[in-house]
Amino acid sequence: MAVAGARPRAPWASKAEESRGRLHPEAGGDARSAFRRDADRIIHSSAFRRLAYKTQVFSYHEGDHYRTRLTHTLEVVQVARSVARALGLDEDLSEALALAHDLGHPPFAHAGERVLDACMAAYGGFDHNAQSLRVVTRLENRYPDFDGLNLTWETHEGIVKHNGPQTGPLPHAIAVHAERQDLWLWSWPSAEAQVAAIADDIAYDVHDLDDGLRAGLFDLTELTGLPLIHTVLADIAARWPHLDRARTFHELGRRMITVLIADVVEESRRRIAQAQPEDADAIRRLGRQVIGFSAETAAAEKAIKAFLFPRMYRHPRVMQAMDAAGAVVRELFERYMADTAALPEEWRASVEGRTQAARARRIADFLAGQTDRYALADHARLFDRAPELR
């Protein structure tokens, strides 16, 4: 059935009408495509709503204008849809994957993930990409006939292969799911999944620069030595010599997104033309990435990450807050493991009679689903003290 307003699709685009289907067969519904229904189910999930109160880099104590895990996700969606549209790919699948990519992230950003992974080291570890799969296949309980959201094979595949083929030791959640569904772990994912992954890079490079500038962790003068950014800033200064600092920040971000998207589209078209894939599976079997930056822009993007790492992600102000936040996660995990009565009733019931490893996994599920403010409130309840995250 043709959808009104649908754009022409490339032969190598994923096609919802040719989807490998869902774990639990469902009767046809409305006029939405299968991938559109996936995106809508994710938007309406509890895990998606909780992203509003999960840290991206700065905790919510720092102010209302910094990105949260939710606003980051929405920016990834914006970039992913733009790239997918330009390449004739399925925008809804790219959107669904962008929406889902951080559903498994625990509170307090990467500090929370590092600590939770260490806590789970004896029980299979913790990985937020794998946890996102666990969220959409097991933990969301909204339907009478199945656990999870019952998304399509293509969406599951894109979540699992967020960063490419899964050829090494599998994270726990992926290893467990692989017994139920063959997601071609050896292959690259669809072009739409590759678009969502690079959209994540574009979004957080640009918005972390903006948030870092806003927070005063570095200044515009420190960016002038970076390739690509130097050119953009020089053009802004030439056109608006007296532009104020705040507007310069915004214009830099806007232009950087435009430049990076344009580069990805041009380079991806070149790679696809060279590969001449016949269909979506040819993209998977190609053995290399087809969506990416040109060599020059890849080097510039790498330089941005190298700049941000010490000046933002390892800035003493950020590290002090994240060290305190990591201690909250560790102490909560240890308390829940030692005293399951500290868990809410429904979670307490779900760990009774389980092995220690199974109990730890359920506690990791509970912790990973917490927002920053819930974790802090529960920590205050259990320990009668609140860490300072500023």
C-alpha cells in the first residue's frame, strides 16, 4: 500500500513491506508502515520518557539549558532523518533506531555505565547498547500478548549492531537474545542503522561543543585551531564582525551540522556508487561501512573529539560531579544486592528465589532504568545523605 507523500526509495533502502517481521506475529493495523509503528512504540515507551531526566554530560542540577539524554536523542533523530532523506533511505527506520539508541543508558551518563559495568563484572558485565535491546524485547511491558515492544527484525538488528558487526564476545543481553532471533551479528547493519550511528556522532560533537561553551569550560578562541571549525568561525566573523558571543555559538552549531551532514551525504553516495549494492542485504554483506565521513572530515571530527575529551569529559568540574554520581550507582547496587527489601515491591518480587547472577541482572535492569533524580532520591532514602553533584 503506497503511503501518501512517500519519497522515492533507493534500491538498497530497507523496505517495511519486505521486513523480516516481528518475534510475535501481529495482524495488520493502520496505514503506518512497520518501521513507523516501531518509532511510535518507542516514543510511547516508559524508557523513552525517562530519558528526559538522564544526564548527557551535565546533571540537571547544572541548569535547564544543557542537553539531557532525551534532547540529545531528538537531535540525533533530526540529523538521521535528514541524511536518510537525502540518500533515499527509509526515514522511519533511521528515526526508530535514533530514538532507541540510548534507551538502555543508566543514570549519570558514562560514569553511571562504567560503575554499573564494574558492579556487574562477575555477572556478564553491562553495556548500554545491549541494554537498549533488553529494554525493547523484555523490560517494556505494555502489551497483553508479549513482553517488550515487539519491534521489527530490522530495528532489533540496528540496535544490536549500533557500531558495526558483533564479532567479539557478546554482551550478556545480546548473547541471550541471539538464542531467540538470528540478527546476522557477523554483518554490517542496514544503511539506515549506519545513518543513525553517524547521526549520533554528529549530534553529540556539535551539541557538546555548544554545552561546553555555554558552561565556560573552554572559549571560542580555543576552537580556532581545529580544522573545519576554524573555517566556519572565520566565515561567521567575516559576515558578522560584531556578532555577540551567544549568537556566534548558535551559528557555529547550525553551520557545523549543515557541513557534517553534507559531507556524509556526498561521501556515502560515492561509496554506494562504488559498491553498487542491489538491495538492503547487499549493504549488509558488503563487509565495510557505506555511510561515513570523507577522510578529511573524519580527521576533523576526530580532532573535535580529541579536543572535547580533556577539556569537557575530563574537566575537573565534570569529573568531580560524575565521580560522586558513580558512587551513588555503586552504593545503590551494593545495597540492593545485600538487602532486596530495599527494592520496590514489584522488583523485590522479581528477584526472589533467583540465583545471585540472575538477581544481579535484575538489579542492573532496575538501576539502568532509573533517572538521575530517582537515583539520588533513593540514595537519600537508603543512606540518609545526598552527594553534591555540582
